[in-house]
Amino acid sequence: MKIGNLDIGQKLFLAPMAEVTDSSFRKICKAEGAGITFTQMVSAEGVIKNNFESLRILSFNRNEKPIGVQVLGNNPAILGEATKEIARLKPDMIDLNAGCSVDKVTSNNMGSALLDDPKTIGTIIRKMVDNAGGIPISVKLRLGKDRSHINIFDTAKAVEDSGGALVFVHGRARNDKYETEPDWSWIAKVKETVSIPIVGNGSVFFPEDIKKMIDETGCDSVMVARGALGNPFIFSRYNKFVETGNDPGMPDIKVVREVLLKHINSLEFEFGEVVALDRAKKQTVWYLKDYPGINYLLEKVFRLRNFDSLRELINDHSAKIISGEYGESDKVDVINRFKKKVLFWLTEDTTPAQS
């Protein structure tokens, strides 16, 4: 698949996710074969005001390329100016977030609240394109406000007519919860409606899901979000699936342990122990959620107060999985709960925003 001058072949996109797609996670996913990763969504206003947190989210290393930046806002002039500033960093794509359905975003008329006004989306895209210096501009869209008010054809056409290079289509409406199954048929319909590339998104957790979405919709590629949490291996598995026709499955628990340790060590280096510890705990549960002993892990992990104890728990827990100490009876049905809610053991307020 080509986006401007960038050709990622048949590789996949890693979706931008707040408090998830930091540099540590992006590097892990790239090493596992992601075609292009995204920063966390960044405030357009924060960019032009040089807000420290916005600039931190925006930063990336050259060795992370190809990389996209997702920007959040609703004012065409501000988004145009922010695009000009972001373009100085030379990312490979700049994406407008018109898909996030979290209340604190939509209540400020941003994210998926923009879906109500395709004309404004078109105006924003034109401003971004005019200020991007040739960097492709994309948009993440949902189907519409709700299933009774689907306007994805209008929004996608507005993007195309305004110079947008790519549309990400999430198969849910703004008011749909994650337990609502996405309707992929709309991705196929959008693909037939516009001539620019369409990338599908919505509840892909296994290589077979990705192939099914591409086969059923004809989309040009797929963006993976929750399916990559604790599972950066989905990218290498899919690449091997494309190459051989067979899914090699999850790697050995020893490999999972080593990647997890590498990930949390990188988090500690990137943020420092105080900030990084909670993120590392969540990542630990995500990586190990499908293995026996998850209940034991959940009892222990959130009590820990430093990285040394977390590393000790990971090594001890992995050793018990390898030895069969937990047994299959100690597994819980995580996948269904995970599909409904990313952090099924915590409160709704702690769920990472996903565009």
C-alpha cells in the first residue's frame, strides 16, 4: 500500500491510543513488523502554544520512522497552523482525529463530534493539506453519530474532495460501545464510494480477523488498536501469515517475557519510575492476560511499588506458567471482557482513549 511516496507493502498500521502509543510501545511494534505507527493524539492548540505535554507527546526519534502524528482539534485555522509546526518534524503522515468518542473529547466538539458537520471536516482538511508541505493528510472517521444517522459517505467524500490522502474507517458509530460489534460492511461501501485508499479498523484481534476484514471489505490495509495491547506480536504474525498462509500463533512464553521486560525497561527509561510504573503494570497484565495464572497476577501486580519488584513478579509468574504450576483451570475468559473494556479490572475512567 502506498501513501504519498511511502510504500508499506501489505504491513499494518498501529492506531494512536492515548497513554499507550508512547515511544516505547511504538518501537516494540515496529520491531515486530508494524508498517507504520502513530503517536498519541496531540492537541492542535497545545502544539501552537508550545505546551510541554503536547510537545512531549509529539516527539519521536528518527529510527521510529515511518511514523504518523494524530492531531486533535476543531478550528481550521488552528489545525492548519499546528500542521505547519508538525510538518517541521517531518513525520510520514498527519492524521485528523474525527473518531474519538470519549466524552471529554466530544463535549468540546472535537474527535467524533466533528462527524456532524462534513463541510467543516472538509475545511479542516484543506487547511491541513495547504500547510503540510506535501506530507499526506489522513482522517480517522466513524460511521456517524449513531446507527440511525450514518453519514460516512459524506464525510469520506469531503476528505477526498479537500485533498485528503487516506481515510481510516472505524466500523462503529459515535454512540456505540465497544461491546457493539462493528459493521464492516460500511468499510466496503466507503471503499466503493471514494478513490483514495481506505484503511479498516474495529475489533481485529488475530491475523485471521485482519484477513477477513480485507477479504470482506476490499480495504487497502487495516489499523490495529486494542488487538495490539500486550500483543505487538500480531504484526509479525500477520506478516508471516501473508508470506506463508499460516499463522504461527503466539510466541513461546519465554519470548513474551523477554519482550515484556524490554518494554517495561524502556518505559522506565522514557518516563522515570514514578510516572512509568502504572503504565508498566498495565502492560504486564496485557501481555500475560491469555495465560494461566491471570487471577494471581491481578492480585499481586497493582500492589507493587517499584520496577525491581515488578521485574521479579514477571520472572516468577512466567516460570510458573512454564512449569505448569497454575494449570488450565486458573485461566479466565479474558478475551470477551477485553473486547468490551480494555482494562476490565479497573474503573471505566481509566480506559485509554482510542480514536
